[in-house]
Amino acid sequence: MYFVFRYTFGMIKSLICLCLTGKTLDEDLELIERYRPYIDLAELRVDFLEDDERLSIRDFPSRANLPCILTIRRTVDGGLYAEGEASRSMIFARALAFADEDKRKNFAYVDFEEDFHVSSLQDAALAYGTKIIRSFHDMKNPVKNIAEKLKSMRVSRFEIPKIAFMPHSLSDVTHLFKEMQQFEGSDQIVCAMGTLGLPTRILAEKFHSYLSYTSPSELSENLADLGHTDPRTIEEMYHFHDINGTTKVFGITGYPLTYTSSPKIHNASFKRERINAVYIPFKAEKASEAFEFANEVGVKGFSVTIPHKEEIIKHLFTLDKKVQEIGACNTVINDGGIWTGYNTDCTGFSRALLEFTGLKNLKKKKVAIIGAGGAAKAIAYAIKELGGKACVFNRTLTKARTLADKFGFASASLGYESIELLKKYSDIIVQTTSKGMGSTEESNEANDPLWFYDFSGEEMLYDIVYEPETTPIMARAAKAGCKTHNGYTMLKYQGEEQFALFKTAK
């Protein structure tokens, strides 16, 4: 009766579990009601409860009215329980005692660590129809022998082995997917923790994990190190319950990949057009790691952001004309194992900039390009195509000069010494660096690449950063009377072109 969501039309489906870390049972029950439309079961983290609340956990499953996991996590395994094994065993016993004939009123699962063996508790769980999750956690390091360890932990068909570990790189996550391909048709729980592990939470169905753990956004700080997302996001944005064996995987890579709206945009498009596909973030410190992951998971195409737009090119088999001319790539498509690179940033920027300025082209306009990275290359290409004259400003003058010379533009260092030249090229200022991303502070040297420049109020400022909606440099420019715009429309328009490419991927 508990597995109505687990077995659908004879196929095993991964579940969404809500981790409850409230201080009181009432708080946890309120969270269940809030997220009930998105979840299949809940994990009661007794170690987070106040001492008095622990005395009343026996009735929690009947009050929750959905399958529940009983967990009392020790500090060594990332939990809060530090009172010792004897007292912990007593709490387990109290929670499992006096089993009801209606199994819905009992805990459906109990989580015992790999090294926790109390015969009386194990016998009670089996007698009462409570499945045992036998867990192993490494809060600091990856697990290399995942398949071997799972097999050694599976002592009976009544126990579900669980491994959770902290990856050091995307390669550790790739290894998880590779190891898990042999476990189709059996029950096990495996996840990589932290922000690197997000793909394992979204794609649990793809590598045969029994469930995916989530946390309510209201209590996200309680398990911040684990990298949980909230149930509403994993279901509404990533459509978790719709993912199956034939779902195509797309995504975005970069580092640190802290802010991106691309999953929201592309997954909504897949849903709207009824395409069985999902778009996920997979952050990679090295471009090579992104390709290792993509090849192992079967990713059909992905977006590329800072800092890999140039580095990614050396890993591609073919390049479209724009990538060849620009020297930067923001989209790659896997066509039967042949990776092809495209650049949709340039057309996305052109469309967004003309819409922002109200111009038909950039003839007779002098433009300042701030930065000389992969995004700046696409923007310089677009400005050249639109007929504008530009000067590239960058902290490293040689990089500015290399980019500028390619398009016949001027170049200069980014500092006080270039203020007069910046004024000369200030009809439109395009900020292409990551400075200001995620910053809600007032303008300073760390978050504003033009902190040394006083806006006159006549400049038009286009910042390709879109999170936050108003960056520190935008706030400062607007205060001076400038017309400003962030990079969301560029993201949207280049994303439309990306989506058209994704739809052609086979």
C-alpha cells in the first residue's frame, strides 16, 4: 500500500522524500501539508527535534498520513544526535513499539547505519513490516567502490542499502553514474552530496536510486552542506516524476555555476512542447570533466558558461562558422557521439541590445566593452556586425588588445588611466564580466568593474549579469540618470536559439 507511487504500470519509479528537520512535530507536519502535492514520503529527522518532542514520535506516521522514514542521525554521519548509542536505541525502540495492524500508522522505513546492529530492533522492524534502510555516509570524501559496497551491504531482500558521499569534483559524480548502471531492477539509495551532487538528485530515476532526498526551503539551512533542493523545485522545474528511461538529458556547465535561470527556461519549453527531456546544471571546474559526465550520462547537448566558453572548443569535433570567427562557444550538441559547437550569445545579445536601445543598428555609436572573456568575444562580434565602433577595456591589456585587434577595435586597460578613453566610447557601455553576480551590496571595487568611473547620466549601460536583477554597477548608473538593462533578455533570446538546436539532437 505504501508503494503506489513506487510501482507504476509495472515499472519501478524513484520517489521524492522530504527531509523534516523542524524542532517540533507540529512544525514538521505543517511542512508535509505544504509540500504534500510534490512528495511521496517523508523522513522524520528525530535528531533535530527538541528533547520533549522525541517522546511523541510513535504517532507521527498516522498524523502525517503518508509513508515515513524514521531517522536518528549521529553527528559522525552528519546529524545532530550526540547522546550515545544506548539512548538512541531506546528512542528507536519506543518509535517502533506497539505496532498497529494498519501498517499506514507505523513507520514504513527505519534508517540504521551500516555499523549499527541491534538484533531486537531489526527483528521488531521486520515483524512490523518496517523496511530497513542500511546506510553509509562519508561527509568529506567520495566513495570509489560504490557497486562493491552496495552489494556487501545488501544482506537481505528486506533491507535497502544506501550510500551518500561528498564528491570533490564532477568526475566523482560521473563515476557514480557509471557504477550504478548494473543495478537496474533492484532497490538501493545512492546520492552525491553538496552542490556538485545536484544531478544525482534530479536524475535518481536514471541511475536506479530508490528515492531522492529534498528539504523544505524554509529549513534549507539545516542541511545546507548536503545540497538538497526543495520538493517544489525538483518537481515543478525539473519534472522529477516525469523522468524515465527514455528522457533525453540536456544541461548547463560552468564554474562555480552559482546562478543560472537556464533550467527554468528550457524545462518550461520542454514541458510546453511535450518533449520528454530534462535540462540540469552540472558544474565542472574543468571543461574535460563536463564532457566525461555528458558522455557517461548520455547528455544530448548543453549550454556553456563562465569560464569554459573558450576552453570548451578544444574538446569539440566540429565548429559552426560563428564559433570559428568569435573564438568562443556557448552551446554544444552531441550528434551520434560527434560534439559540435555553436554560439548563440551573439544573436541573443544583438536582439536584446537593439530592443533596449531602440536602435536599428550601432552605426555612429561608440561602445565600451568591459572585459575580454568568452562572452566579450561574442559581444564584440555582434557589435561589429551591427556597425558599431568599440574599445575593449580589460585588466589584462594583452587580452584586450588580442580581442580588439580581431575586430578592428581599440583597446585599453581597465583602470583610472583609461577614464578619458572610456568617456569617448561611452554611448553604450556593455559590462561582460561576472563582477556583481549575486551581489546585493552597494558598488565597490569587488563587485563593480567600473567602480572608478563617474557616470554622467548620458551613457546607456547593458550588464550581461542578470542575478540580481539590478547589479551594483546598474544601481550606480541609474542613480546618475543612465538608462540601464540587465542580461536576462540576452539569456532568453540566446536560449530560444539554443532550444531550437536542442530539438534537433537525436
